[in-house]
Amino acid sequence: MSTSGENVPLPTVNEVKGLTKTEQLINFLRTQNLGLEDKHFNILREQEINGVSFLTLKVDQLMQVGLKLGPTVTIVELIKKIKGEGQGLPYKKPTPLLYSSGLRWNYQLDQSLRETLQTELLRHYQHHKNGERDKIHIPIYLFISGLGIGKSRNATEFHHTAVECATKDSELRSRLENAWVFNISYENGNSLRTSEQDAYLAVGTRMLLQLCSGERTLDDIIGNYEPPSPWDVLALIAKYEDKKLKDATVILVVDGLHNIMSNRNDGLNKNSSVYRTLTNIGDLSLSKTFVISCCTATTAGPIENFIAESSRKRVFLPVPSLKPPTVTHNGIIKDVFDISDPIIRLLVSDCGGHGRALEVLENSLSQDNINNFNISDLMGSLRNTLENLYKQAFSYTSDEAKQIVRAVLTHKLLDLYQPIIKSTLTPDKVTRTGMFRFEKIGNSNYGFLTMPYIWLWIMVGQLADRDDPQLQHWRFDDYEEHLSKNDKSLATGQQVDTRSTRSNSEQWYVKCEHDTIDVRKCTHCIINGVSAPHGDVFLGLDTPGGVNEIHQYKLLNINSTFTQKNYDDERKKSASEDDYFIFFTTKDNLNIELPRNSGIVYKQNWVAYFGPFAGRAFIFAAEGPPNINTAGRAQLELVSQVGKIRAEQIITKRPFHDIQDAMNKTGMPTKILNRFKYE
């Protein structure tokens, strides 16, 4: 009889495999209190069974060598327990797929993602119920886009998003609410190990890791268990819950599929590991079990350059830009960034809704108060950090990069499916990376290519030819200029009537601050003298008849009124009948019927007129001069001729009732104090 103790812990598979001698195995079995006798051990001894062969034994094999059914079942059940096949395993909920600071931000479910899933999930379930389980009807869901866009966050929330989108079918919603959800990753410490020969079985291993969370590590499972398929793991849960597998609902999310690629073209090779793995994951959904499979992958180029075409249905899920993020604390929703501060509003805007860029910005701002930063240095540091993180993010040639940059900066009208300038580089291909956006005009295929300002800055810096005449004079570290309210352009030393006349149609010399300009040579844009009763800015147009283009600028607050008569009066005093007149204001909701050769730029069409980065200027155009009594240190220092010393002086001497009070308390010149408002 065996002599054994109670509650002896089971060994691991590797520990049993280490019992290389038959007597070692028999001594182990004696400790397990199995009720086996010496005659049973003698049979094992005669067959020279060791630890490795023991784990492979089946019922028929043991009975063929003389064991009765009773001890046979006892031994087989012990083998199952050692291999983790005993009574199955309970389901455990998944953990997040990311651990960056953005995880605490409230999730933003984009309308385009909602609409896509509402349609596709319902179709998927209907095909499943109807038995139409083929790759033409049953999709695999994919988040494929550029680095740091938010794929892992969207994948983490995929289960909750699916439930929220299943509003039109209560049965589907109920199944999704009670689904076994697996969030498995090839990132964050769970990369494919060199000992793992099959990336698809590695999915099963990581599913098992979720069920054993807190008890075993990935390396422990790989070292002690035969690689399970996803079905093996699902069968363990079904056995534990005494449930038929065909009645289960499973959501499998696989994050970071690109990490199992050996080279960037693997996805185009249908014999590669990554392509076979993606196919096998998709095949899980073709069974009687209702399985929803979703994968994420990072690409720096068009999707068709990442993965080969297939007749299998693929649903490419959008990864939209983020709005300024919020957090919920004690039931109260708060902004992550103080966007009431125009400086922070500009910084957030320049990140263009890019998740990782916003995280880096938040981490930078958390180190100190915004008022203690030099803004240009802060954004330069942010730019360098992102550039180091995303060195491979823009896999374009220098020529392709120039095409993209020019299209963005010039606000060029493009067809989504036609080449930007030449070759096959279309907006459709460019935007699939998630690093760029295409803003359509209505329901047409026409629109404008846009990108976050911070990416434009990085992309231009990486161009091989910065001497391109269209780019060489551009400066992108312009944060100080935005708050500097003095105009560095060449202004006239006098007030000039900006209307074209017969007498000035051939030649028109205007004395400016440093030179005398012939307007008819059409080489200068001239700023009129302060408080001139005519246009604010004018230039000669290279057209027959010697006409001008005149600009008039008005800062109108929310309570200001501006009527048709006001517009007509502004035009009459600034432009002749044949001149082109444009009125600029930050006000909105203006109802003006435009005369011939006239235009108006206001809040509603500001971006359409100025281009994709007009919002950066509008932040400060609408803000007006900073309030001297409330502006922070950084905002004060960005005003022309106000450095650290004068900013400190203002902070210690304020509040000021008016400009005279400020002049008396600080001794600063009026021309500096005029750059503030007093409220």
C-alpha cells in the first residue's frame, strides 16, 4: 500500500517530467494517497514508466498492461489534475491592455465607431444564428493604425463598447453582457517567447495566463504546460461551469499583432506566422460557439501595405482623434487640462487629439505649474520626446513627405481616392495610418488633408531637403509669437486712403516705415497707419486696371452688433467699386449679403479660409490681449517686451484699475501696458 500524507501539493508538469527513473515516479505516487497497492506499482515498474511517459498514459494503455478499471481511472484523473485538466478552471475577467496615464481618462466612444459596430455586430449575430458561418459573412474586427493613436484603449473597452452598441437586439445584448472576455497581448511583458514555435497556440497560452492571473507567470505556464489552443482553454471554463461550449459567447481581443512579425512585409506573405495567426483567430468565429475576434496592430503606412488581401470579411474599426480628455473623481467629471487658459488650449490643440502626445503633455505639465514654463522650451521638449518615440512613424520618402506637407499647409482640395500630386499616394492611403485625417466636404469624395501641428513640425524636420523654396522660411516653434500683440510687419508712417483710383492705377508710391513702396509692383502687403479711416491692410493685385485687395479687421465681442449697413459702410470707406474687400472678425452668426468683389471671414469660416492650423491663431485672436490682473507668469512673459523681471513686477504690484494705475505702480512705458486689457 502507498504511504502518503494529506494535502500534499501537486507538482508541476516539469517536475513530473524530471522524474526520469521509474522508482522516482513510484515514490511520488506513494505520497499522493491514491489507494494504489504494490501490485499496481509492479505493473508500472515492469513497463518501465517514468515521469515523461506517465503524463501521456491513457485508459486503454493502462488496462492493456493489466491494470483494473479502478486504479486506471485513479491514475488518469491524477494525470489530468497535474496537467490542469481536472475540474476545469473558473473564468476570470481580463485586465487592461495598457497602463499609461491615459487609462484613467474617461473613455470617448466615437460616433463613427458606434455606428460601425451597431451595424456589423447585428449582422454578425444574425449570420451566426442562421448557420451562415463562413468567412464571407463572419468578420474579424481590426484596429489598425499608427503608433500611440489609442488602439489598445479602444481594444480594452471593446467589450463595453460592443454591449453599448447592441441596442437593437436584446438577445445579442444579453449574450454580450455575459460573455467570456479575453484581453491578451503580445506587448507589455507578454511578447512572443523564443521557445514558442506557434503564435496561434501562444494566444491560448495567454488566455490561460488570464485564468491563472496572480498565480502563475507567463514563463511559468510556458515552461510547465503543453501549449493549449484557444479551444482547450475555453473547454476548461465550460467544464468548470458545466456548460456546453456551443452555448457560450466569447470575445477575444488580441493586442499588438505586429509584434509577431519578423519583418515589415510579413503581413503580405500568406505563409508567414502573423498571417496564419490572424487567419486562425478569424476561424474561431466560424464554429457553433459565438466568438467575436478583435485584433490590433500598428502600421506606419497604408493598410494594404501591411496585410495581404483576403476574401475573409474584415471590419476595420476607426480610431478617431481624442477630444480634450476628462477624468471622473468622486462622481465629478473634470478636465485633465485647464483649457480655459489660452496657452494650454493651444498646446492641447497642437497635439491634434493624439493620445500619446496628450499623455506626454500631461506628464510634462504635472511636473510644474504652466506659469513657470517657457512655452517654446516645453513644446520643443514635447516634440523631441515624440520624435524619439516615433522615429519609424512616417515611413515616407522625402518626396512623398513634401507632397503631404504641401497639401496640408496649402489647404489643397483633394479627391480622397486620387493621387495627391503624382505616383499612387492618395489621401485614402495616407489617412489609414491614423496619423492624418481627411475632412470631407459634405458627402463627396473631396476634402482636405490635415494632421496634428506637432506631427507637421516633426515631419518637416525630417525632410531631406529643407532648402525647398516653399518650406525653407517656415518656423514651427512659434509659441512666443502667438501671444506677442505687437505687429512686426512693415507699417506705413502715415494714414493712407486704400481705395484704387485712376491716378494710382499705373504707379502708386507709399512711404512706409523703412522704405518707399510702389504698390503697383504687387510685391508688398502694407499695414496702414494706426486709426486710419480706411482699410487696415492693402496690397496691389496683378490684374488689369490696377485694383487693390483691402482687409479690414474688427475685434467684436459677444455683445457687439454688426449689421448689413455696418458692413457696407466699412467697404465704402476702404475700397472702390472694383477693389476686392475682405472683412475679418472673430464674431460668429453674422448674416451679411455680400456685394460684388467682397468677402467676410468670421468664426464659422475661419478654418476654411486660413487652413488647418487657423485654430491656433484663432485661440488668441478670439482671446484678445491678456488680462493684466489674471494672466499667469508664462502668459505675461510671452507679451512683447515683458520678460521675467517685468512679469514678476506685474504679479507683485497688481491688481490695476486701469492703464494709468499700472503705469504709476510699475513705471512701465505706456506702449507696453497698452498690450493688456484691464478687467
